[in-house]
Amino acid sequence: MDDSDDGGVALEASVIGLGLVLRSLAPALEHVTLQQYRVLVLVVTRGRQRSGDLAAELGLLPSGVTRIVDRLVRDGLVERTASDRSGREVLVRGTDRAVALVHEVLEARRVAIGDLLQRMTGPERDAVLAAAHAIVRTAGDEDLSDARSLLPRDARHGRPV
């Protein structure tokens, strides 16, 4: 294979990765929409959030986030709470059900990727992991905050685990 094929192979690998992501999301999407899931990920991984901050992070209008949160409150996945700083400021936080749903998706994804890695030879696995480290390192400054919020974090260092 020459260098001209690299982009195509990388694209094919990304499509396979997207398939793993979609498969891990499928059970959650029986209960929530993709936009609702994105809100859940943010409030589960980052803690309580203002609706305006959620809207900015997700690139949505505040009124759209309000409707999403209303539905999630009705379904028992988030709660609105008063801020400790100001009684007028309302924060959105995930319930235990939301935490379980997000962790279920992440665990299914981790298992699927682990299974794929186990089917590789040692040198193939080493090469894939080296490439994964390079992608993480070189994508550092790109605006991938929404995607990065899906990563479980080491509470002590804030790094992906």
C-alpha cells in the first residue's frame, strides 16, 4: 500500500469506529434522543451546568436546551437545582439514572474496542495504540470539547483514563 491509500484506509477505519460508537449508543437511543444524550453526557461528566452554558457548548439556542431539559426532567434523568452562589441561578444535574445510562454506553464502547484490539496480533495492537496516542496528541487544540466530554476522567489529574 502506498501513501495515496492512507487517507482511504484512515477513512475506512473511522467509519468502523463510528459503527462501534453507534452500536454502543443504540440502547440509550431507545430512551433518549441524540441531543438529549449529549446533554446527559455533559451534566454527568462535568457536574451541574447552567442551561446557557449547555446551549453554548452544544451550539444550540437556549430555548432548545430548555425544551431538552424539560423532557429529561419529566423522564427522571436530570434535576434542576438552585445554585449555591445565587438562588436565582438554576443548574441542571444528572440523576443516578443518567449516570447509569452514560456509563452503560461508555462501558459498551470500551468492551467493543477491547474486543477488536484482542483480535489483533501484538504488533498490530501496538501500532494501533501508538496511532491512537498520536491522534490524541495532535488533535489537542482542535475544538473537540463535546467529543472529549465523553471520556471518563481521572479525578486527580483530569486526564482520560
